[in-house]
Amino acid sequence: MLSVRSRIFGPTVWHGSANRPLCALTFDDGPSPIATEKTLDALEEIGLKATFFVVGQHAQQYPQLMRRIVAAGHAIGNHTYSHAALFSAWPRRYVLRDLQRCNAIVHDITGVRPCAFRPPAGLRSPAMYQACQRLGLPIVGWTVRGLDTVSRSPLTIFNRINNGLGPGSIIVLHDGATLLSSRDRSGTLAALQLIFREMSNRGITAVTIPELLQLQL
């Protein structure tokens, strides 16, 4: 697997400016009942913003959660319609069709368009870059991830995030699940409280991907 920082197939953003005390909390694979609701509750309580990289077919199932995400001032990213296991091997026309479908669903439900694209598992291909270039979607990776799809330990998740937390960091957690990952997000939700506390101690504020990267939408 190529490093998420590799640019061999084209540009990928994995870090924002280190000159501002900002980071980006991002959540993949949602929306999902309970986990997304509780994630939104936690963000609202502390007054932070995040970016939700949604799976189109999940967005179709839970339009009320999509509308709540946008109403709360969070950003939406495209995480494919299908989250297919072999998505990185798909030809360009299928990749383009899948991303367009997710874009259309997000727009139909919320009235906004996704701000960026995150490939499943961070695996990229020339077809993805070509499709994203056509759709005007920057590809956004991460600086650090909690690997919370494989661990339910809040302390383990927090320690992974804490090792890469700093100004400009792009953090990956999950508020949803795919066929290959656990649907239990209790560890993530508990880890969030530890992450919030550490961010406060360091004077770092979580903002959306467009704000961190100063994207013109």
C-alpha cells in the first residue's frame, strides 16, 4: 500500500498549515444511527466543527442525519457511494459514476456539495485522480488516524491520535461502519472526550477541512 502522503498518482492533502493552531477532525463511513447522533452531540457540547466523509448509500438511508450535520455547521466530504472493497481497482468511468452518485445524493438531501474526497482505506489510483479532477474534488488523506475500526479501547485510540496531534493535523475517526469493520463506536465516542481535553490543553481548535485548508468552495 502506498503511503497516504505519496503523490505518485497525483496530489493528496494530508496536513494543513502548521502556522495556525487549528486541526481537522474528520469522520468516515457514516452517517449511522446512534454513533453519528452522539458524535454530533459531543461536538455541539464542546463547540467544535468537523468534516464527515459520508458513504452515499448510508446518506440515502439517514437523510435526517445528513441535514443535522449541515445545520450544525459541519462540512460534508465524499467517501464514495458504495465503499466497495476493490474501489481502487475500478476503471475511471465506474469511479466517476460512483462519485457523481454520492455528490448528487448529498446535494439532493442537504443542498450542499461535498468539499473533498477521501478514498476508502486511503488507497488511490490514477482513475480516482482523473475523476476527482473532473469533479473539482481535492483528495484528502490524513495526518493521523485512531484505527478505531479495529480497536474499541478509548485509551488506545486516543494515544494513536495524540502521537500525531498538532497544528495542521488532519485526524481520522469513524462514525459509521462498512462490512469489514465493527459497528461499535463506543470506544471512539469515549476517546473523543480525551482528544477534546488534549486539544484544549494545547490550544488547538478543530475546524472543518475547508477552513483548515482554506478551500474556495
